[in-house]
Amino acid sequence: MHWQAPFLVLGLALQATCMTMNRDIPSVIEARSAWTFLGCYTDNVSGRALPNGEAVPGGTNAMTNELCQSTCLADGFSIAGTEYAGECWCGNAIVNGGGPAPDGNAGCDMACKGNSAETCGGPNRLDVYQYSSGGTTGTGKRGLAYNNNNPDGNAEYANLFVGYSKITWGYDWGYPAYNLDSSFEFVPMLWGLPSGSDPSWTAAVQTPGTKNILGFNEPDLTYSGSSNILPANAAAGYVTYMEPFSGSVKIGMPNVLWNNVGSSSGGNYDSAVWTEYFLGNCTTCHFDFAAIHYYQDCNPSDGQSGAAWFQGNVTNAYNTLNLPVWITEFQCYGTDAQQIAFLQAVLPWLDSQSYVARYAYFGVFPDYLVSSDGTELSDIGVAYATT
Ligand SMILES: *[C@@H]1O[C@H](CO)[C@@H](O)[C@H](O)[C@H]1NC(C)=O
Ligand SMILES: *[C@@H]1O[C@H](CO)[C@@H](O)[C@H](O)[C@H]1NC(C)=O
Ligand SMILES: *[C@@H]1O[C@H](CO)[C@@H](O)[C@H](O)[C@H]1NC(C)=O
């Protein structure tokens, strides 16, 4: 079902891996869902409304709003504006008196040099877009990875977190939600590849309130609890079971163990390579966010802190995939005190990274985030709910 501890070897199998992911596949990695159009804004050459002019990959002739947005985001900006058909401007606020144009959107009438079907501003006019990370409801990122493995067969362990305002969503590696409290957003997951048509999955996605959907669970791994799917087959599965919902809900990429080195399904390659092959086979797919897992010692043997490892790996996933990141499972291996210290270090960091959309610590089970007898939060659970 979920990931267990046997891959503790990860940290020992370290090697310098060189990411060769194709970062320039706009039809695959699409920023549309995370960017909102603010309008056509005035700009002033003597004092730019968005002060940072950015070069985009391919140069001005390649300019599109999506390209400008991903460039701004990668450089740490949350507002992107295109102007005069081929310029890209970035910032974190509208400055120097810029604002909505007095003539509405009429002045933003120049076709983008890289795509004549969309506009890229006009003379002294910016098409302005604002980025917001992650899901569509609430502001919370912190969630619950739970299951119904308890005497009542329901979500009672997850519901111990009701009333902690930082906890806003949950998933159970599948669907239904059982009786997950309605104060949490439930996110259905298609755990593995269905063998035929799957009306129950369609019904789960179309259940009112569903805003986001998660795809295959660890298709990149081969152990018994992973879905172990070859990249080409996983891509075909996405076309059949995920892509039809593009635009109506936000779609996550497969949940891969991002820091796995050398044990992927279909070959002894890294999970990042599995992901690259998956993307190479899924060129018509739309993804709204990436989904990764992370497991490592709280005190890794190379002397770095566990928090530094984690932050480096999450940042690497974002820099590679250029999508908002959900960390759907993560845990450091160590004593309760070590795990609490890890959480106290990484939770504020996660909350302050604009590209981290959601995360869920592993997991809502007795002796993890819940006490051994299943009646209350464990010390780790309290730290997770309140830090
Ligand atoms: C442009 O900015 C300059 C310098 O701040 C200012 O003097 C000028 O009035 C501005 N022009 C417009 C049209 O806002
Ligand atoms: C498609 O996936 C297969 C493995 O399933 C891989 O060998 C192939 O290179 C991938 N194609 C692309 C274009 O990435
Ligand atoms: C994860 O972090 C470790 C330690 O810094 C690093 O060696 C490894 O390459 C990272 N892996 C990824 C996929 O970012």
C-alpha cells in the first residue's frame, strides 16, 4: 500500500546524478493552472511596473505567456508580464505606478512572437499574471496520509486531527474517503493501473468537492507495496484515466520516490530517470503539480542535517520539473525526538516556499503520528499538527 522502511540504503547509494530532464516541453509541463490573469496593465519605460526584465529560453521569438511565467517562477518571482509581443517582465509586486490600464484590455493586442494565438501585451502595456501555488481551496498545505486500517475500518485516526487549523487535507492512497471529517479536503488517488474501464475512479473524481487528484503510487519502484509500472505503460494510463479530467480538477504527476537511486521499475535507474521517460511518453498529458516522496535518516551518514537533505531534494524536484510540488509522503528515520526536531526545522520552511503546494508526513498510523493505542496524537503527531 504505502512505502515501508526497507530502502534505508538510499543514502548509502549516493552518487552525483546529473539531471538531464527536458525542461522545455510546454505541452507537458503547463503552468496554466497555477497562474491567474490579472489584466492588461500600464507600464512606463522610465519606471517599470515589473522591474525585472528576463531572457526566456529560445529568446524573444519564442515568447509566450507560459514561457515568461515559468521563467519568472524559476527566478523566484510570483508575478509575470509580457509586453510588446516579445518581452518578459517579472516581479513580486506591481510598482512605479503601474496598474490596470484605463482602456481595459484593448491595449494588450499584440500576438506573442512564439504563439500567435495568444496576446503578449502591447506598447507600454503588460499582460499580467499572478502565481499562486497549489490547490484551489483553502490556504493550507499540511495534510494527512491515512488509511482505514483500524478496528472500525474508517478514518478515525485522521479525524483525531480535527480542530488543528494547520491540517487541511487528506488522502488514503485510494478512495473512498471513508468518513474523513468534512473539514478536510479529500484527494482521491488512482493507486495503480486499472485493468479496464474504471467507472468507480470516474465517480470518485466527479464527487462534488474533489479539486485535486493524485496519480500512481510509486510506479517507479519494484517492491511489493509499489505500483511498479513501466514509464510507457504509466503514460498510457495517464492518457486514459487522468487526462480526461484536465481542466475540471488539478492533476498530479505520478508519486515517485524522488531521492531513489538505482532501483526503478523496468531497469536499475533513478526515479528522476523514470520520470523523464514517463514525460517523454506522455507528451499530450497536462500536469498541474508534481508529487514526490522522500525517506532518509534524520541524521544522514554524510554529515549533512536531515533537514538540509530534504530541502535540497525538494528544491531539486522543483528545479527539474518546474511545477508546484506536493510531497505526498516524507519521513526521516530516527527517534521520536529526532523526528520532532526534523519537523520543527522543515515545516516552517515548507510553509514559506511558494512552490511547495502540499505535503503529508508519513503517516497517520499508531506509533507514527498517532499514539500506540490509537486514541490520541503521538508526540510526533502533536509536533506535526502544531509547529
Ligand atoms: C513615467 O515615469 C516617469 C518617471 O517616474 C514619470 O515622470 C512619468 O510621468 C511617467 N509616465 C506615465 C505615463 O506615467
Ligand atoms: C518511453 O518509456 C520507455 C520505457 O517504458 C523508455 O524506454 C523510452 O525511452 C521512453 N520514451 C521517451 C521518448 O522518453
Ligand atoms: C538528495 O540530497 C542528497 C544529499 O544532499 C544528494 O546527494 C542527492 O543527489 C539528492 N537527490 C536529489 C534527487 O535531489
